[in-house]
Amino acid sequence: MSIKIFFKNAFSDMKESAKAQHQADKANFAAAKAESRAQFEEAKVMGRPETMKKMQQKQRDAQIQQANERIKAAQKRMDEAKNK
């Protein structure tokens, strides 16, 4: 194998690698751009009072459900303790 062929193959490989890396970089940039836009839209929606109220109500409902589950578990433990 001559040196000329070696360098020709090496530069060809580097060119293909650079193209592939460029495609990966473009895809990563597009993903970052889309994520940034999504984050902006979410922040914009959260600025609305009705959206905040809905989100807070959902959180309160989840807290109430968890509290009710804890009450049921405590009641069950009390009943088991009384039966012993």
C-alpha cells in the first residue's frame, strides 16, 4: 500500500466522519431549540391565572388523596390493634 493511497483513504474517512458529526450536531441543535421553545411556551401558559389555579387545585387534590390513604392505613392499624 502506497503512502498516497493511505492518505487518500485517511482523508476520505475524516471527511465522512466530519459529515456524520455535522449531522449529529444539527440534530442536537434542533432538539435544544425545540426544548427551549417548549419551555418558553410552558412558562407563558403558567403566567395565566386560570392555569395556575388549575395546577394548584390538581396539587391540592393529590394531597387530599394521599391524606385519605394515610387515614385509611392508620384506621386499619388501629382496628388490628384493638382485635389483638
